[in-house]
Amino acid sequence: MASATARLRAAGVPDPARDARLLLAHAAQVDAARVTLIAPEDIAPEIAERYDNLIALRAVRVPVSHLIGEREFYGRRFKISGDVLDPRPETETLIEAALAEDFARVLDLGTGSGCILVTLLAERQDAKGLGIDLSEAACLQASANAVLNDVADRAQIITGDWFEGVEGRFDLIVANPPYLAAFEMDEVSPELRDHEPRMALTDEGDGLSAYRIIAAEAGSYLTPRGRVLCEIGHEQGPDVRRIFEREGWGSVRILPDLDRRDRVVVAQNPA
């Protein structure tokens, strides 16, 4: 594992020791906590070959979640592939804010892996939800994660563009839209730029187009006391606030993540 760590470090991989440990656990099919108990001489040739292949892929910056096929989010396992965004800890800020108030029906715009919708339904056993995504592959992934986490009977997944095909009203509308500006794509990590779906990362414009659509249209799908929660880039708070206020939303708040950076916009009382 030491040589694998050195190889990843040389490739510029952040936290190479952690990734080397996780990939060895996956190759050997053991719990990551037990990896340090495996002596080099106890590693079978087929496991060593599998491990070497995984390290080679990680060295060219394929995300660990893609290599092992899953990622933990809010204490649950989610199947992950190159068709969806890798769930990230900062998105849990949106989950916490959503769970701060009751809801019976939730709409997840751009559902991707389904991690937001599935988590909310798992945490609220009496709630039902609809997830929509432009990508058919993402919808399949979200449906699989709904089954994996035992909420499939309360989660409907459809293919569409934002509110296309959505009917009825919801107590809660959530979204983690593509909020990177086109020029920012040259600055992100190789894991993001080369291995995650570009359409889920950037709008190919200023990174704000999704918020303009949501601010303009979400009010028609909310119950009277409903809320809209969207993840935002940490420098977008003032711009996103203005977008919602210009559309007449009576209450617009920006919530920070654990690093005290702007992360979630909460909007209520549409015009």
C-alpha cells in the first residue's frame, strides 16, 4: 500500500493514503478499517492485479466513487457512475435545511444520482417525491438508488427539462443545479472536469441560468407555505438572492455550509 500511496501522490491525487486504503479494501473485498491488518504476503495475485489496475485508474484521476461504484451520503450508500455527479458533503447543508421543516411532497430538479430526493424520503417516512432529470442515464441511476434505499414506492423519477412534465404542487422544491460558469471548468479538478457529466456542472454560461428558471417558475408549483432550496456556488449568494428578489419572492435567505461559505438559497412567498 505504501508504493500505491507514493504513486498516487506523484500523480497529484489529494489524500493519496486514504484512496490507496479504500481501493485496497475494494480489491480485497474487506472493510476499509481492516486493510491495515492485511500483510503484503497475504495478498493473492488476483487481488494484487486488481489493486494495481485500480491504482492506475486513480492515478489518471478517475474518482474513487467511480472505481468502487458507490459513495456514502448522509449515512446511506448510493450507487455512482460517470453519468451522475458524485454526492458531496457540502450538499448535506441543503438536506439539513430541508429537514428543518415538515413536508409531505417534494420535487427534486436535476435529480442526478437521486441522493437528495432519496435521502429526504428516507428521513421522512410519510413523504412522497418526484425527481426529474434531462439525462435518461441519471434517471436510471436515481431509480436504482431509490430501490437500494427502500423508498422506490414513494419516489417517482421522470425524464425532463426542469419543470417539463411536472404536475401538481409541492411543499418543498430542491435542486443542486449546474452552477459553474463556463470559464470555471478550466479551473476545476480533473476528477470533475474529465469524469463527471459536464451538463450537471455548468450551464455553459455564467452559472446562473438555472436559478433564473427556478425563480421564475417554481412559484407555480409550490403550496402556499412551500419552500425552494437550491445549492449555490460559494461566491454566488448575492447574485442568486437578487435573481429571486427580482422575481418577487418575499423571503430569500442564504445559508452557509460547515466551512461558513454560502451554500444554499432558501426562497419562500413567491409573487
